[in-house]
Amino acid sequence: MNKSVTASAGKRGDKIRSDCYIEITKNNSGGIKLTLNSKVKTMYGTQIEDQIFEMCRFFNLRHANILVEDYGALPFTISARFELAIKRLDPKITCEYLPVFNKANSYKTTKDKFRRSRLYLPGNEPKFYPNAGLHKPDGIILDLEDSVAPTEKDAAQLIIRNALRAINFYGAERMVRINQLPKGLDDLEFIVPHNVHVILIPKVESAEQIIELENKVEDLKKKHKIKNDIYFMPIIESAKGVMNAYHIANASKYNCALTIGLEDYTADLGTQRTVEEKESFMARSTIVAAAKAVGIQPIDTVFSDVNDMEGLRKSTLEIKSLGFEGKGCIHPRQIKVIHEAFAPTNEEIEKAKTIVLAFDEAKQKGIGVVALGSKMIDAPVVKRAERTIKLAVQNNLLEQNWKLN
């Protein structure tokens, strides 16, 4: 007689919320015996049981004792935890139990989209996902790298895959930070087919890494018949990466931004990250120059003190003056401060309006050269002014139809 085998997935405990723990003991006979303990059993017990039995049929699981300890998990989380337990029982199983794709997440992105703020969400913490878009970050990063314990990387892959399909992110750009290459290449199968917009690539040190990633993404796009563009955001986190920043930024037409991770960078230098940030001035300036040289966005790292709003504001104004166009967030309360700091001043708005109006007037008169006072206006200046106008409108500092006023 064969011995029973057991595998589990998920989290359990008094402090767990919006998650579940699933334990499956596979037997040779006896059918499916399900034990469900749930705080919401009276309201959703039947739906949870139906979902578990449906997944048993999908994975052809006929004889097992199944324990489900539910702490208010949504269906996308329950299915991810169940699938992981099954695959931990039998790693040869490759089929996927995919949630129905939420039509609210069918929107696309563009290479030059505003990326003032991007909110990091730990990949194995589904409790943060449902409300993340309500805070209105420009982008949401589902993280497979540093926020996930090595033993839970497989769990995070399934949670993020299901979240990309099921959770409404309310128009935020859908980003995923994969693991460091080459391991991160394995993550792509879980995100490329599910309308990911931007892939963040950690600890990049060479252009060859970006080319390797692009080739893998293109193969998966063909395999899954994905037509939408998927963009890349390399993260520079070492001295070598900084020295190769231009080549990295220029490595792919799908690069939309270049960013920096200062915790790893300062560790690589053998120094400490300080409030004054003098130790990162050269690296930051290099990132800005490399990004601007190839026409993509320079994006700054996160501000790690979630309680220091004034420090965050000063830091954002400082990096804005260096030429950065966005900053990372580790807490929703940081989003509003960052957006306000990146908003144009009244002086910047008035200057931009003057440039755009002068350029429009010249076009209507068929004049190819535009001048304001003693200064000539060329295409890059107009483009920058138009971007300032868009930012002003987005921050409610200017009416959408301001030209009519």
C-alpha cells in the first residue's frame, strides 16, 4: 500500500487577512474529504467549497483530504494557493488554472506614459492588491524579487499571475519586478501572457542582459499570440551597472525608463546611504544622462522612511531638479506627496503656455522658425512645454481646454 503524501501552500495565523492556508493530503482511495474553516463561512462557505471541488476536477484529484483555513481570501488567492499545493505534490503538473480575465484590465500603455509614482506591492501578499489602484499611483509594481522569501518564489509567481488577470488596478500601469537574471527569465511565463505593461529588471549590469530578456519576451509573445508592446525598466544597482548605464538604456527599443536602486548600489560601494545623498549624486546624474541620451525616462529609487513626508517632498524636488521624472513608493501615503512635488510651478506653466501658443500660431501662419524674444524655439523645447501642460492638467492646475480661455 502506498503512503499518503501531503503538501501545503499559503499562510495561517491570527494576524493573517485576505489570504488562506491550504493543505492537501493525497490518498489512494476515499474520495475528496474537505474541511473548511473560515471567518466568512456563513456567507461564502458554499462558494469556497464549490471552487475547491471544481479545482479538484480540473487537476484530476480524486482522493485526498483537503484542509482550507480561510482568512477572507478572494477567489484569485484561493485558486493560486490550491494550484501551488497541487504542484508541490506533483511538480510534473504543468497545466494552469487561470481566473477569468477581468475586462477592466484590458487597457494598454504607452512608452512615454507619465511614471511619476510607482507603488511596490510584495508578490506573496495578496491582501494589498484589491485596493492598490484606488490610491491612484501612475504604476503598480507586483514584486517577485526582494520582498519575496526564497522559499515562496513559486507562490508569488501564481499570486501575481492571478492578480494580473483578476484584480482591477483602476487604470494604473501594470508592472512586475522579476527576479535577477537569469532566474528572472523563468518568471516571464507567468506575466507575459497576462497583459503586463512594464517589466522591471533588477541588478542590470550589461546590455546583453536586456537583449537576453527581450528575446525571451518576444518568444513568449509569439507563443501566446500577444500583440501589445511590453516595455522594460532596467534597474541599476551596482557600480558596474552605473558605468554601463548608457549601453543598458540603449539596448532595446522596448526600454521605456531607466531607474536606480540605491540600497544595493551604496552597499556595492561599501558606503552608507545618507539623507543628504551625496554618495549617490554621480550615479543619479549618470542615470539621468543615459536615459535622456536615448530618449527614455529617468526614474528615481524609493524613499524608505514612510513617516517622513517632508523629507520625501524635499527628496522629490531635489531629484526633479536633476532631471528625474518619477520616484518609487513603498506606501500609498507617499503617492500624493510625489505627485505634488512633480507638478509644475506657476512660472513653469506660464512659460510652457507661451511656448505652445507661439508655436501653434507660427504653424498656422506657415512659419517654420519660432522665436520668443531673443531665443529660438525648436521641437525639443515645444515637446517639453507640451509635457508641462499635460502635467498641469493632470494635477488640476490648468483646465483641459485652456487654449479657449
